[in-house]
Amino acid sequence: MPADANPSGDIFGGWLMGLMDLAAGNAAGRRARGRVATIAVDGMKFHRPVLVGDEVSIYACIVSVGRTSMRIEVEAWRRERSEDEMFLVTEAVFTFVAIDEARKPRPVPAEPATGTLPAEAA
């Protein structure tokens, strides 16, 4: 939207970074099965501008899981409304930590083994 752009019509990088943080947080929260917090953003690269009216798609992929933290690669892609071709516009690696009710780090639960059913379904 125009309110998210500079006078030249380019979307603010902070707005795009916020969307990327939300996407990474969704992936991290699902993996941690609970609350998470962003603790770092590495390698933020802006390759192309996003213009007012462009469609923006954000993709997040967990690349590593530690005891309490996760690293998530995030890419933002743009597509003009009247075109089919998409372009990578921004990428970064976000680090999240799983936190408990007191906002203290907690272990990320083990991932179920591939091909097994949850205990309730067995």
C-alpha cells in the first residue's frame, strides 16, 4: 500500500522485514510447539525493490535446530499483478529461541520420527 512506500513508490525494507519475521516466527512456533522470540537476523540482502501494487510471497524453511534455538531461511518474492514471472527480492536467516511462559529459553521438543503416528492416532 502507498503508506508502506517511500516517495519513489518503493516499499520500505522494514515493512518487508516485518513480513519475513512473521513467516519465520510461524515456522519456528510450529516446530517449537509454542512461543518463540526472534533473537537475530543474519545476512539480510535486498536484491530488488518491491513496488506498490506488487504481490509479495514469503517462504520460510527451518535449516537447523539446536537445544533452544532454530535458524530459519526466509525468502521474499515479488510478482507484478499483471505478470506471471516472480523475482527474488529479499533473503535472510532468522534465529528464534523457544521460550516458556516466563519468557525464558526452553528446549525445542524432539521432532517425531518420520512415518510414525501421534500417540492419540495409534
